[in-house]
Amino acid sequence: MNGLPLLNILIFVPIVAGIVLALAPQASKVAQVIGSIVSIGMLVLCGALTKTFIGGGDDFQYRTYANWIPTIGANYFVGVDSVAVWMMLLTAFLTLIAVLISKPAERSNQFFGLLLCLEGTLFGVFSSLDLLLFYTFFELSLIPVALMILGWGSGQKGKSALRYVGVLFAGSLLMLVGITVVGNQAAHHTGQPDLNLLHLQQFVKEGLWANSWPLQSLAFWGFMIAFLVKSPVVPMHRWLADTYEDAPIGAIVAGVVLKVGTFGMFRFVLPLFPDACRAYAPIIVGIGVVGIVYGGILAAIQKNPGRLMAFSTVSHVGYILIGLFSLNHYGMMGAAFQQVNHGIAAAAVFVLLSFLYDRTSVRSLDGLGGLKKTMPIFSTLFLVAMLTNLGLPFTSGFVGEILALLGAFTAGHAGVNGLTPIFAYIATGGAVLSAGYMLYMYQRMFYGKRAEGSEPLRDLNPREMLIGTVFAVIILVLGILPMTMLRSLEPRVQTIQAMTEAQKPAEIIVAKPTNPDLMALKSQTEEPR
């Protein structure tokens, strides 16, 4: 299977199918059936990709290479490592769930077509090994979400769509500046432009940034700001709550779209800017800690469950940041695990809330109450989703958070890269906030007083029960058997960690006008594996 252009199929089949479906005549049931068939096919292929991926290695596999814009060193180059494989499997799973639970009132062919286009562009994001190609898919992924908010959203959907596109596009322009800096630096290093990630990683080992600290710092912040906005973190989180509340695809936004930011840090920032990562680690970890506390406080005062989960996401992204920029094994493993786990955990809550919203127009905790008596199955499944979001042991949420905190404590007590244990202590306090607002939401919804005159709500039907149970099983399996994922993530995490470590002077090769190893390296990357 390694010889098949599997990644090309995953990227372009959903995009082409989505465009054809969007342009086809209106037919609601047929559109959902087609969307389901394509989504199931993509999930099966991603499952095969995960199963056949060599978990014991850290190399990029399933590579496809083709010339694109050689004058600026940009090529169509895709491949996946273990981190990308799990993100693609998460994307395929949540896309299928979104197709199954969505009920657009009109133009369903366009809705499901845009949803498939979003899936394809996200596959492109997670598999791109060329900086410009990644930027292209990164930008393209904004369009389907904005159009779905605009066409099928609720509330102030026009304002939400405009803010979503405007804020994220502005942030990504800074990444384009960073790409330009990296490309120019590579041209000075080898005599020709190059945006190939594997080449650039090798150039960094050879001293790409030697005597170029200002340029490395500029490129680092160009990428980081774009990813921090996408994640999002405080104070660049203002677009998130409206998007969660108004978007018709909350599960996809919560589960995958936001993780593009933290994934980009794994894929590009850590390998390409190791000196800047070490120098600015206290700032990034500090931003993560502020997000944990501030997001938790904002979540605790919300009356709308959707907005509560939005600010909860700001808090949970903070754990990914502190784990990632602890720059040690525990923290980076926790960050890699947590970005997949939070995708499942947050999506589980949004999917279950969508089942509730199908039965009532109430969106406030004040109008919900006493659901435990009339919806016992719903309350049980919601309990599992809630417990993993607050990080209870034996749920998947505990694994990522405890590893991230352990990494922060280890780095802080060792005093490496200017980190202190104060960051970890404050972040641990944020976990208490998380427990508080999640338990508060659950108590109000299921044991609170019912609104006067409200009709009893029916419990989940078999289809809804099956979807909710699948989420619960995944949460418990990853919580009880976390090595299912951690074992495959570890080799790649170890490689990325090694890239961020300071090299000894003897290990640095002085940059030369030409690189005699470049052609040999290209021969490795240009042939599909």
C-alpha cells in the first residue's frame, strides 16, 4: 500500500466530490447519502493509513513529490508522520459525524459539499511537507467554514463569518512573511531557493541560522502568531466564542480546525527555529498559563453551554502550549496526545449538545434543568464527555494534561530555557477551575430546577445513542490504554525534541555557498515511499 498515492486520494477526492456535490441540483437526502459515502471511504482509508504506518519509525511516509513553482523552490510534496496520521484519522472521523448529525434546512447539497471540501483541505494541511503548499491549504481551509457559517449559521452569522476570516487571514499573512524569510535564508545557504521541509531541517543542522538571530526570530514569530491566532490563545481568542455559537459544524471547528495551529508548531516551528524556541519558551509557556486561567474564569461565568465550551477550549489549548514548549519528552508527548484528545472530548460535548438543541430552542443553562429524569441515557453519555474535559483519571483527558504538567514541572525545576516551576503550579490550579465549571454545567443541566411550563424532552434515539456511545468508548479506551496512541507518537516526538536541543559547536557545520549533499537528499524526498 506504500506505493499507492494514498495521500493524493485523501486530499483531492473529498475536494472534487465536494465541488461536484455543491454544483449539483438540490436533493437533500441524496446529498447527505453521498456525503456519508465519501466520508466513510475517507475514514476507512485513514484507518488503513494508521494501521499500516510503521509506528516504530520517525520518518515521513507515503510521500508524493511533483514540481510546482521551482523558481521559488516550492513543490507539491506531501507525506505523513505519526502525529499527522492521528490528526487525519481524527479529521475523517469527525467529518463523518458532522455529515451524519447535520440537518441543513436548505441547499443541503452545498452544505455537504463544503463539508467535504473542508475535509480535503485539512488533509492537505496535515500532510504538506512544503511551506508554501502548507500555507495554501491553511488558507483554503478558511473558506468552507466561513461559507457554512454565512449560509447556515445562527445568530449574527455575517459578523461571525467575517471575523473568522478576517482575524485568521490577517494572522496567516505573518506566516507568509516567515516563509519568505526562511526561503531567502535557504537561498543564501545553498545558492537556490528551497521550501522543502526535509531540506530545511537538514540546513538548520548545518547552521542555516548561524549569525542570523534577528532573521530566525522574525520568522519564528511570523509562524507562531499565525498558529497562536488559529489555536486560539489569549488575547487572540475573540473570534472563537461567536464561531462556536453560530457555526453549524461546532464539532469540526472544536475537534480539528483549531488543532491546525498546534499541529503547525509541531510540524514547522520546532524543527525550523530551535534557537528561537528555546529563547522564547518562557513567553509561550506564560501565554499558555494565562490562557488556562483566563479561559477557565471566562468559562465559569458563561450561561450558554456553547460559549462555555469555547472558553474551555482556550484553557485546554494552554496545556498543549506548556507541554510543547517545555521542550522535554514528557511535555511534548502530552501535547501530541492532548491535541488529539481534546478534538475528541470537545467534539463529544458539541455533538451531544446538538442532540439536545434538536429537541429544544433553549440555549441557556437557566432554561435547562432536570434532564436526568427524562433523558437518562443522554445524561450518562454527557457525563463521560464532561469527565474527560475536566481530566478525570481513566479518561483520555487525564493522560494529555498530566503529561503536559509533568513536562512543565520537570523543565521548571531544572530551570532550563528560563522556565520556572511557577508556571506549572499555576497551570495545575487551572485544572481545578476546569473541574468547577464543567461540574457546574452538568449540575445545572441535569439536576437543576426545570423551567416553568417546559415540556419533558425525549431521550436519545438509537442513531444518536450509537454516535454518543462511540465517543464514550474512544474516550475510555484512550484513557485506560493510552499507549495505543503514545507508542506510535513517541519516535516522532523524540526526533522533534532532538531538533530543539542546543548543538555543541563541533556539531555545527559552517554554511557554504553550495551543499554537496543536497542532490542526495532530494533523491530521497522526490521518490514516493
